[in-house]
Amino acid sequence: MSDHRGDPGPRDDQGRNGDPGPRDDQGRNGDPGPRDDPGAAAPHGAHGRPGTTAEKWAAFKESPFFPACVLVLILAAAAGLFAGSYTYAMANPTPRHIPTAVVGSPRAPQEKAFVLGMEKALNASLRLTGYATYGQARRAVDEQEEFAILRDRGDRVELDVSGASGATVAQLLAEAGAKVGKATGVEVTLRDIKPLQQGDPRGLALFYISLAAVIIGFVGAIQLSVHARALNPAERIAFTVVYALLGAFAIAAVVDWWLGALRLPFLESWLILALTMFTSGMVFTMFNTLMGRWAMLPTWGLMVLLGNPSSGGAVSWPLLPSALGHIGRWLPPGASVNAQHTAVYFGGHQHAFPFLVLAGWSAVSCAVFWGWRHRHPGGRELAGAHAADG
């Protein structure tokens, strides 16, 4: 009977049938594939070719270096604009039209000569408004409608300035008045009928506390967006109110109770600072809703570059460039300085306008944030949504 078994074929070195194939460098069968050789040539094909300019630009935009480079350029520009805005507004304050009350009308020759000399010395016009009595003129100063009072006293001219209305304006009027009196031969009596407090001889303390409220206001909103990102819209507004109240209290307490630099009408000043801080925080929140991570740009531009130099706190409005003097009243920093200034130095003559400005900015900011809250980069899902899946 013949054997039908086939030839088992070549045997391996251990007696097993079959071709073991090539061995790797450790004696294992199989193809080990290409080896990692530092000296080997780079592979060919799409992955080996240099990227195009468009591909490199796309990769750069997706890398963390792109926003870093943009921020470097923005910070450099912001530094120059910051210095420029304050220098433009404050380096060389120049009067243009100084509201001045005149008791009666400037009919006496010496009074007319004094007014002409003052306008020439100041290179500005005195915007004269006649009042029948000195009491009416004094009330106009208390209402911050006039910055000085001029009246003829027969043998001399009396010039009353108001340091609290604007230290820089009062200083310019007093210096010019003394010089003009000597030049025209007119005897001039100078008085400061509303002097600044002893702890604030330059009238800058109110500007600084308002500046603190503005900056801490939007910095607080930034920190909430970074460290409390999961806050829902109502919670974010509530926490903005809380840090505004506490921060404003701290500012007023340090300036008044601790340092004694100003005697504040505490409750009124506290609430003005709190409203300022809340408004500033919500302005950033509004821009964060509309612009995302670049919200700091319009916030800084509105509140610091434009708002603070035009606020009238460091340089009175009559000495500011005319455009800034008008714009500043409608911005939160200017409204805050205006309200605080009246509260401290002109109690009983407070105006509604600065509060309406602050309230208007707050209302618009809250409305934009609430209306487009789905775009704000924060918040969290409600727990009920997860429970419904169970």
C-alpha cells in the first residue's frame, strides 16, 4: 500500500516544519520592520515635505504663541496710549471759558479794566453772569454753576474763588488776579470762599478714591470670570453687588477713619463708590459677553484711557480740552467724581445727573449681559437637566 503522506518540507533548526522567516536581532521570528536609525534618510511624501506658508500660519494661530504675541503688541500700545491720554489732559491745563458770577454788572471802569486784564492774562474768556445779590451768586457757586464771584467794592475789586469747585481753576484765578491788579493799578481782594479740606490740599483725594473704585470694579469682574467661571448670570450679578459694597466700604473707611485724609459723608460716599464699582464690573461683564477674552480692550479704553482723564478729578473741566470736558460727564468715572465731589464739599446741593449716568451704564450693561448670557464664557448646567436623564 503506497504512502500518500506529502513531503513535510524543510525543517527549521528545532525540527519544526515550515519556513521560520527572517529573524530579528533577538532571535525572534517575523519581520521586525524598519529600525530607528538616526542616520536614516527622512521619509518621503506629504509628511516629509516642508509646510507651506498658509499651513505654518494656521499652525501658529492654533498655538499659544499667537495670543501671547497679540497681547505683547496690545500692552505696548496700551502703555503709550495710557501715558498719552493723561499727558494730553493734564500736562498743560489751559482755561477756555471760566464761569464767573458778577454781582450787579461790571460798570465801574476799574472793574472793566480788571476783567479785560484777567482775560488777557489767562488767554481765556471769563463767562460772566450777572446776579442781583451776593447771596444769589454764592448759591450759584454752591450749585457748581460758577467758579468765582467778582464784585466792585468802590475803592477795590473783590474776587472770590472756590478751591472746592476746582483747585486748579482757583489757583489760576488767584495768581492771575494778583498780577492783573498790580498791572492795572486796581486793588484786588482775594478770598477762597470754599476751601479744600486740610488733608486734601490739591483736591486729588476724591479722584483717587473714585479711580480705585473704577479699577477694582472691573478687576473684580475679571477675577470672577477666571476663578468663579461656573457662576450663573444671576449669581454673577449678585457677587458683583457684594464685592462692590464691601470694596466701597473698605475704600471709604481707610480714607476717612484710618488715614483721616477726608471727612466724608460716610453713607453717601460709600454708596457712590459702591455704585461706581458695580457699574465698572458690569461694564466689563457686558464686554466679556460680547467679545469674550478680548473684553479688557474696550473696558480699559472706556474706563481708563478716556474716562479717568476726562473725569474732572485731577484737572477741573474748564481746564480740560473742550471735547474731554463734555464727554467726561457722561462716562462712569466722571459721574463718580462729580457725585463724590458734591457730596463732600457741597452737601445739600447734590444733582441727579451723575447718578443717572451711573445707573444708565449699569442698566445697559446688565441688560446686554442678561439678554446674551448664553454667549458669556461662564455658567454651568442645572442639576435638574442631569436628573431628567435618570
